[in-house]
Amino acid sequence: MQISRKICQLILKLAGWTAESKVEIPNKCIFCVAPHTSNWDFWVGKIGYTAIGSVKPNFLIKSDWFRFPFNLFFGPIGGIPVYRDKKDSKGSLVKSVIEEANKRDKFQLAITPEGTRSSNGKWKRGFYHIAVGANLPIYIVALDFGRKKVYVSHKAEITGDADADIKAIQRWYVDNDIKGRYPEKFSIEG
């Protein structure tokens, strides 16, 4: 199921939105997508990525959404089910995503590190560990409801210090006044 770039650009325009990438996007990367404050983020992001053109990321989604008939929709548009009820070791999802990234010639994965639509300043670190483990760059994506703009801003600098790198990424969203649909639900640690 592929909606054309022109159709997505038209949908965004009619809704008063724009989409752009400020950088050239490689075939293999992780997209750090924030803020994540509503279910609308998925639709705005998916339409925005298609409107940009060079971005066709997969995304992680709760396995509950892969039950019939939703699996007929989410699978073809790039969904990867996450089974949270499994008794696997803590890093098994990260490990399996790294393995999948290493197998493919094209692997763009969009992750919302907040992990919830509720206020959560303590971001999940899986996106960072996947990027480091698979030697993939992290690109910063803003779903800016304040400016009605979806954009890939820049490649994050990764130093190997997860705490410092994630804080720098979070700080970028604050410093650039990126607003979620529900701004009060977007927060970062200290």
C-alpha cells in the first residue's frame, strides 16, 4: 500500500502543513521522532515522510495492532510488531532489530523514544542502542504542531556517551521550541 508523494504533499497542504528534509537521508538510519503526544503523530509522520520522498521508514508498534484486520494495514505500511508480554531478556528487541538492520540494504526505522503519548521525560534508549549496535546514524525528526511542519532536521552527533547524547537530542527539541499536539505532554529530564 503506497500512497504517492504528490498525494501526501496535497494532503499536508490542505491541512496547512509542510514537510521537508534539511539533509540528504541515507538508505540506513534511525529516525528519532518527537514529540509524541497523540495518536495523530503517526498519521502526520507517515504522510510527512511520504511527502518528503526519500524517507520510507519502518516503525515499531504494539503487537496488539497486528491482529486481524489491522495487520492487513500496518504490515504493508512498514509496521514491525513489538511483543511486550514475552519473557525474553531485556535487550532482545534491540538485538533483533540490530540483526534485521544488518541483513537489509535499506533500513530506515522511525522511533518515538518517549515510548508513550503521556508526559515522559525519561526516554527509552532502544533507538540509541540500535543505532550504535548497527552502526547507523540517528536523524532528528520533528513533528511540530506549532508550526505545522514535519521535518528531518539533522544528523545527531553520537559520542558513545548515551546519557549526554540523548540529553543533547532532547535539548534540541526544547531549544527549537518544537510543539507536540498536546505540548503539556512533552517533557525532558532535568
